[in-house]
Amino acid sequence: MSTFRSFEDFEPGETIALGSKTVTREEIIAFAAEFDPQPFHLDEAAGEASLLGGLAASGWHTISMLMRLMCDGLLLNSSGKGSPGVEEVRWMRPVRPGDVLAASAEVISSRVLNSRPELGMVDFLFTVVDQTGATVMTQRNKILFARREAAQ
């Protein structure tokens, strides 16, 4: 795991590698069965007949996998205090069984909160790519972090 990060440790323009995950057919179907039971997420034939052209993970599954990579690659070793929300999500390509997804976080900007000066807010653009380097998803959101003095 990387070095512990407080608000001051995020530099605009910096890109942080968050790790990777291989997607399995079983995970795609299990997630879909519980949370997004559309046929093209549950069955190869239905996937082939759909606009997706084959069995594909739910976009919400892809977001969940990104969240796990965010936790393991950044948040669990930081002064993170939560997020005021996701501003934008884009799904560009289907995620298929066997895909190896890698995620990164680009720091767009950061600022200290006027109302809570012990906290800073960092604006991130998260990108998920597959094993070919093609972008499958992006997500833009801000995360609150304790400032170094407050985190100690």
C-alpha cells in the first residue's frame, strides 16, 4: 500500500494508479442477478442479441469495482472523510468476462473549505481502462480529506 495521504499530498495534475482487477463471468452474473437483472447482464444469448453484443457487466458493477480499487489504492490509506457526491459518470465500452480493468485518479484541483478549515476538498477524474488501454468508464467527483494537522 502507498504512503498515507492527507489533503496537502494531492497535487493538481498528478495521476495516481489505483490497481487492477480481472472481471469474471460469475461476478458479472451474480452482481446483475442481485442488483441489475437485465437480460444482457445475465445471459450470453441475450447479450449477443443486445446493443452490447455479448454478455456485459452492469455499469453499476463497473462503478462498484472502481470503488474497491479506489479504497485499496487510495482511500484506506488516507485521511479521507467522504464525498459530497458524484458529478458525472460515463460508460464508454462494455466490460466483458476476462477483461482486466485498471483504474487511475487524476487530481483536477483542490481547495481548503472555508466553512471547515480542517478539511480540504480534492476534485478527481477517475478513469477505468481495459487490458487494451481502451477507456471503459470515467467518473468525476470530489472527496473530502483532513488536512495534515487535523489528521494527526
